[in-house]
Amino acid sequence: MNLIIQIQSLAISFLFGMIFSLLYNLIYFVLYTKYLFINIISNLLFNLIMFGLYFFVLYNINNGMFHIYFLIIYFTSFLIYNKLFVKLRVKRLKTRLN
């Protein structure tokens, strides 16, 4: 795998981590119920679809070569989004409510 394909794969991993976090937060607010079983099933289906889409895109970019640092970048961008943008969104919601 050459350097350009690795950089593309890392960028896609970072982008998918951000998208995953955004969609997870939106789905949480939409699909959250008081029934534990429905919450578990909806989270499981969402995660399967997102990881399936992620691996499909990576497979098409770099011909099926997968490295552990792609997942590290993926989860790091997920955490970055949750730490930065979710706090900003909550702060905006609080100012709108006041």
C-alpha cells in the first residue's frame, strides 16, 4: 500500500469517526426509549450498519488491506467529536432555552 492510499484511508477513518459520533448522538435522541430491549436492538443494528459501511468503503479504497491504526484513528475522532462538539451543542441548547 503506497503513501497516498494510506493517507486516504486515514482521512476516511477520521471522517467516519466524526460521522459515526454525529449520527449516534442523533439516533440516541430519536430512538431512546424506556424499554431496554429496544435500545439494545437499535444500538446493535446502528453499529452493525455503520461498521459495515466503514469496512466496505475501506475495502474499496485500499483493496481490503486493513491496519489497526485505522481503527485507532476512527475511535479517536469519535472521542474528539464527543468531547468538543457535543459540549458546544449542549451549551447552545442551554442558551436557547434561557
